[in-house]
Amino acid sequence: MSTTKAWRSAILHCIANPNEVGNDKAFEYFQDGLLVVKDGLISALGDAASLLASLDAEIEVEHHPDALIIPGFIDTHIHYPQSDMIASYGVQLLDWLNTYTFPEESKFADKDYASDVAERFLTELLRNGTTTALVFGTVHKQSVEAFFEAAEQRDLRMICGKVMMDRHAPEYLTDTPESSYQDSKALIETWHEKGRLHYAVTPRFAPTSTPEQLNQAGKLLSEFDNLYLHTHLSENVNECEWVQQLFPEAKNYLDVYDQHQLLSERSVFAHGIHLCDQEYQRLSDTGSAIAFCPTSNLFLGSGLFNLQKAEFHKVNVGMGTDVGGGTSFSMFSTLNEAYKVIQMQGQNLDPIKAFYLATLGGAKALRLEDKIGNLAVGSEADFVILDKTATPLLKTRLERSSTIQDTLFALMILADDRAIKSTFAMGQCVHQRD
């Protein structure tokens, strides 16, 4: 049975990369807009005054006069098994993995434990307005099964993969080149492109995979269509030095992956802080993307991502919260920190560009811009209703905003999960604020 519903509010979405068309032409904004959804897809978007007249009288119109509707946020790098170890104190990347991450991930050998965390993880994402994410599982096959089962039940567009890790980790968390291939293949055959789900081949990072295992990752990518590759790249100075020691024949860190045919239009590399021009150019040439993860880069003392350099080389960039090294599920908090990272380098992050990175930019990084990331007619109806009166401070600040750009900037600095009034996936409410 066909169903149609409409939402009336201020509405904003990005329609292009501000770098390519300029900030003023990169978005559409309707001060009093109407979003019409039919059977989970957007069927109309525009000014309420013109669209309401043509709307069938029986169609329900939900009115939110003190709100702003935007596309659902897209998180291009996050670890669901690290949800419960967020805000762990005091070390940098490599020690952090050994001290906190590996012991926590060992618990995901238990499918029931993984299912519990997956449910809470997705609830937290939706509570923060994130409707799509590129997600790390653990080395355990059942960790990904649990995640996909939970995501399928909510009809979410999600991407996940089993970690491949056959060295430099505790024995209880390692697999082998062959077992990682077989487990990943079984997951791909069961879950990849089932409904709104996608699979990502997921070597943790170069130091924890032997060349033999990286070859198996490349083999998987060659055997199945439309798979993602999801891993880490040049996050920490000590990590980069370690990679050079382990792979002395590689020209640079990225070349380790390149030698195993792991770069493509569906390859997403988290961090990319300490890259040379040759690496940026190779990412660009292959259509690979970088996930910009400012809260974890600051929290773990990893460094400042050079967004300007990535954009100069025309590398696709999306935003990543990188929980649990990242310190918040909120894309508002992530953009807040991104603004400061850019400021520290003597530059500015325009609010239109920031929201582009968190929505359409993320969709382009994931090659899903025909489905999500904006509110164009035909797109999947994944969107968020923001409450501009969510807190007293936010309310009084936004009352003084005279432009949508200023409104967006205030939101990215002051808003948090309280501003998410409701979250929708395929036109169905999947989170409603109490």
C-alpha cells in the first residue's frame, strides 16, 4: 500500500561541493519549506506556499515552525565495538590500542554481547541524527552479523566489515590470511547489498596485517562488485615510522595498500594526517576518500588534518567521529572540533562547507550521493528535524541569526544531541526525542 506524508519547516540541503560552485550555489534553503515523502523516497521539495496547493487533501502534513530539516548525517569512520570505552584516559594511538581497545574487542566473541552493543550503538547514532555510517566490527565474524542484524531491523543504510588482523595484536584477537578471507567471503555472500546494507573489506591497518593477508583483502575486492575498503592511514607519527620499518620496500604508507590493489573509488582511509603530496595525488587518481576525524585526532594527540591540501588535490573527504578514540557520537561536536583544527592552521571552515562534509560530502566519499546525503527528489528519505529551541542558549543565539549560514555556524558550535528532535530513515521515524 502506497503511503505519502509531508513535513513543513525551514529546510536546508547541499546540492554541490562549495569548492566547485561557491558557497552560495552549493545549497538550497527554504525558509518555509515542504518535504514530501512517498514510499520512503522524496517525491517533492520546495516552498510550502507553492507545494501545499498541489498536495492531496488527505496527505498528512506535520508542521515544525521552530525547526530546521536537514539530511541525515553521514559518519565515514566509526568503531561500534568501542562504544563502551569512549573517553578512556591518557595515551596515544599505539598504547591506546593495547591498553583499552584490544581487551574490549575480545568481548565480541560473544554474539549476545555484540548484539547488545550494536543495538545501543545504533540508538546512539540515531539519537545524534546520523543515519549512515561506515563501521568497523571486530575480528570476530559474529560481531558483523550482530551489527547487520540490528541495522536491517531498522532499515538503515549502513556499511560494516570484519576486522582482518593476523599479527601485532593479542593472540585472542588475531585471525589468519585464509580465515579472514573465508569469514569475510561468507559475510559478503550473506549481507552485501542485502536491502540497504553494504560490506567493507576491513584490514585494521597495515601494521596488523601481513602482506599475505593484504593480498587476501585485494582478492576479495576483485571477486565481488561494489565492495568497500575501510582502513586507517597515517594517523600517528610513530605509526608511520612503524609502517616504514615493516614495509621497507614501500614508497610511503599509502603505497603499502596500493601494492595490494586496495585503492579504488570505494576505498575510505581514516585520518590521513601525515601524507606527502604523492600520497594525496594517488588518492585523488584512484578516487579514494579520506575520513576527517577531528575529535580523535585531538584526543589521541595525532595531529591536524590538512583539509586544504586534500582539497587542492581533489580528494573526496567525509567526516568521521571515530568513536571510541573520538569523543562524541555527535556530528555537531565533530564539526565544532573540525572548525578549530582548521583555525589552528590559519584557515576557516565555512559553515556551508562543514554541513556539506557531514552530509553530501560524506555521501560522495561513499559513492552513495544518488541515494543519500541530500533531499533531492528521488533520494531516500533519511533526514533529521533539528529543534532550534532545544536549549535556552541555542534559542536566544538563533533568534539573533539573520542568515542561514549564521544559523548553521551556531548549531555546529552550540548544538548537541538535544537539538535532534527526530530522525527518519526511509521516511520512518527511527528516533524521537523524549
